[in-house]
Amino acid sequence: MAHEIIALLAEYGLVLVFFNVLVEQAGAPVPAVPTLVVAGALAANGQLPLAGVVGLGLLACLISDLAWYWAGRRFGSGVMRTICRISLSPDSCVKQSELRFQRWRGQVLLIAKFVPGLSTVAPPLVGALGLRPAAFLLLDGLGSLLWLGLAVGLGYALAPEIDKVLAALGNAGTIALEVVGSLLALYILAKWWQRHRLIAALRMARISVEDLKRAIDEGASPVLVDVRSPAARLVDTRVIPGALLADVAGIDRAVHDVPLDAELVIYCSCPNEASAAVAARNLMQQGYRRVRPLLGGLDAWEAAGFAIHRLPAESPDAVEGDFPTQHAA
């Protein structure tokens, strides 16, 4: 049985590598690293061509990443919100990538595949910010090769040990396949439960856009705080008039001069107002008691027909000359 399983992997390994990498980079919770490690071990034993494994893996990365990149260029921030809605980790999805993007700019593509939650969202983010196709292909291709080389190289170097594991799986027959399938199901379930717990932990009273508009019109003048990251505001320049600009990590500095008894309304543009709820909870821990996230966030405010201002748009260079300067409409 062990020989039959190994022969099956050797025969269809390249196809498996291609589709596993393709769907993982598209955003599906199906990790490709174990497949790449096994493929590297089979390549070390001469059962798969090493160049074929790396080449097809690279092709799969570029196909998936280019699709997200062009979606980002075409639809901008709408794509980012879509990714977070379908992600099993909606809060960390864009938040992590934006924080790292502020430091790395376009070069974030070199490390994106090594960071959970960043691999899928980095291509549309740089696409939305106008990174030129040639620079994208260069940086994404190099980042993909680094990731593939590490995973495949690990399998190549540890081939004898991995052969033993494959043999053990083969001897276990269908039981091994059931165990592997169960582990994958448990992984997906754990990610879903993590998402569920995050949403449950951030449940608190929201304020509707109608109530907020009414309070503003009546002169109550709550303090508005936009907690989207700087990168999010580069992609989406909308802002509610009069709002303070901050992010979740620096919101304490943004409201430093605001009295503890003031009413604060925090908004973002992420699913379930997750970032706004995190910021509101942090402020409440610092002594603020009249803090509420805006239900539906920035999108709900604009959809209700209320006033929206535009920030002066600018796209800092990721690589000299690769991010064109943009001007606000």
C-alpha cells in the first residue's frame, strides 16, 4: 500500500502542487506547504522533477495573485472589504497587511506569503494603490520563489524522514486518509471558531448612522474617530466630515485632549465594525465610558446619503517610480 500511495503522489504530484497552491493563494483555507514539502522529498528521490514542482508552484502563485492584483486595480477598496468578509480571520486580514504595508510598501510582496492573512490581501492592496504591472510581477515572482524554495527545499533536505512518514501513511491505508481529512476539517473548524469568538467578544452597543446624524444636527457634537489604517485611507479617501484620523494602535494619542466624559463614535470600513469595536474597547479600558462603534461604518453613512469629504489622495512610492501619484477627484 505504501508503494501505491507514493506512486500515486509521484504520478499526480505536479497537478496536486499546482491546484493546491492555486486555491490557497486564492484565499481558500487549504494549506499548500505540506504538499510542497512532500513534493520536495519526492523530487529528492527522483520521483518528481524539481524544476517542474517549483515552476508549476510559481505559475499557480502568479495566476492567483495577478487575478487579485487586477481586481484591486479595477475595484479598489471594494475588493479589500470582500476579502475580509469571506476570510476566516476578517479582523486580522486587512489590519495585519496594512500595518506591514506602511513599513514595506511594494516590497511587502517579498514577505507576503510568509505572513498569515497577508498573502491573499497584499496583491489587491498594491493593485488598488497603483503599483505598476512590471514591478508587481517582479516583486511577487521573487516573493513566490522565496516561499516555494523554502518549502520545497525543506522537503528535499529532509527526504529520508519524509519517506518514513509516507510509508507509515501508506501502511495505515484508508485510516491515514481519514486522519488527514479529519485534521484538515479541524483546522477549518478552528479558524471558523476563532472568527466566531472574535465577533462575540466585540459585541457592544452600536450607534446607527441616523442617530449619529440626528445628534450632530441637534448640536450634541460627538467626537468622531476614523480608525482605518493610513494604507486604507490611501485606497479609500472617503471620510466623515470632522472626524479625527487615527488607527487602532494609536487611538489613545488621537483622543489625548478629549475629556473622559465626552461622547465618542468610532468608525471603520471593516466587517462587523471589528476594528472600531477593538478601538472602542481599548478606550473604555482607559476610562472613556460613552464610546460606541458606528453601525455599518463608513459605508452605511455614505449609503444613507450623508455628507462625505475626500482626503487629499497620495500614493507614496513603493519602488521609485512604481506607484504613480494620484490626485483626489
